[in-house]
Amino acid sequence: MNKLLIFFTAILCINLSAQSRGKDYSNILKSKSIYEINAFLRDAHPDDPRRSVLKPRVMEMMKEYIKDAKPGDIKVKQMQDWLAMLKRRPSTKISFDEMNAIIKQKQIAKYQKELQVGQAAVVYTPSNPKNVYVAAAAFTTTTVAAIPDAEASEFNMLMAENPSEHKNKTVKILNSLFDNDPNAKECIVMIENKSDCNIIVRIEGVGTTKYRLPVPSHGDNSIVVEKGDYLFTSIVCGAQYASQKTIQKPLMVALGSSAKK
């Protein structure tokens, strides 16, 4: 009787926890969606008894998807990665440190390739001074105002590094990515631009310490800076961005999704 009471108490706590996150998994055992079951395994309590049923089921569903997928299906790689993770752990959930490690390895691969070919691997569309459209006020989405891209020429100039400058910058970034010394005076800052507009991120520290980092639309860029306190500013598709940040370890910042038309 006590075991039965504990079982139902655990189920109640699990359901309340899921509901508190705005997700309803009450009918999850009937689900035929890989993504829904995968999400449940990430969110559910480690002792939820439904895990023993759903984990092998979703793994079989992933195997079936891979087997029946058409050539070039971009979801296959994701399913393969998830399957490999589920063979080693309860779910595909990864920790903050693991996510940082993945980002770091991708950055290392990117800059090693750039160093090898002698130029930036990123493909981007140069900026031009055409208008950027932004909402006139935060409380309305119907009225828009057009403003010129005043940073177009500056962005293009910053992106147009000569081979020698690019090599020096790439070596410095790679050294920072490989450096795990907590006493190092510098560290890397990566900016991810999720918007439809090319941007320049201005990083201003104490005195004359200033950096400018061009970041292409839907791309990323990195820079090595001295550790300290900085004001980050940018114009993202006409919208002003500003944030104070203390940099004592590698930092990643993702910016906006305003649209350029």
C-alpha cells in the first residue's frame, strides 16, 4: 500500500512539474511524435515510470525514420545524434557546460578551416545603405518607419580584412579557444546574429579600450578582448541594443530577429 501511495505521489509531482512549464504530457503514452516524446524525456522526472516505455519506443521510431528517409534529408543527422545520446543517457538533454563545449568545438573547426584556406569561411551579403524598416513604437506593429543603414560602409570595411590581418586574428582566436588558463588576461567573445541585417557590435571598456565586431546576418563572429567591464551596443535592423557585461570567461551573446526589407 505504501509503495502504491509513493507511486501515485510521484506521478502527481511529475504532472505538476510539467504543467508548471506549460507542457501537458498527460497523454504522452499515446503520442506518435518523435519530437514530443523526445521533449518529454528531457523534461520528465528521472523516476517517471513512463520513461521505461517511451525511451525504447522513440529510439525505434528514430531508427525507422532513418531507414525510410529520402537521400539528403537533413533530419537524419539529428536523429543519428539523438540515438547516440539515448544509448548513453536517459535523454537528449545536455548541460550548459556540454553546450559550451559543443560551441567551442564548432568555433575551433571554423577557424582552423579559415586558417587553412587563408580567408574567412563565412559567406555573407555586403551591406548597402538601403532603408531598414523598424516598428515606430513598441506598442504597435502596424506603423513602421524607414531609416537608412548608416553603418553599411563601416561594416563592409571591417569585413574586408587583408590576408595578413585575417591570419593574425584567426591565430589569436584559436589560441584563446585552446587556452584554459583562468589567469589569462584575455578571453574570447562570440556574437551570434539571428537577425536579417548585418550588424556591428561595439564593445567599449574603460578609457580608450574599444572593439568593433562586424557580424553578418544569420551568422556569427568572434573577437578576443581583455577581461573587464564593457558596454555592448549595436543597431539591429534599426533597433538599438545596449547591455553592460562583465567579461571574466568566454562569452556568447545572441542578438535579435528584426527584419530588413
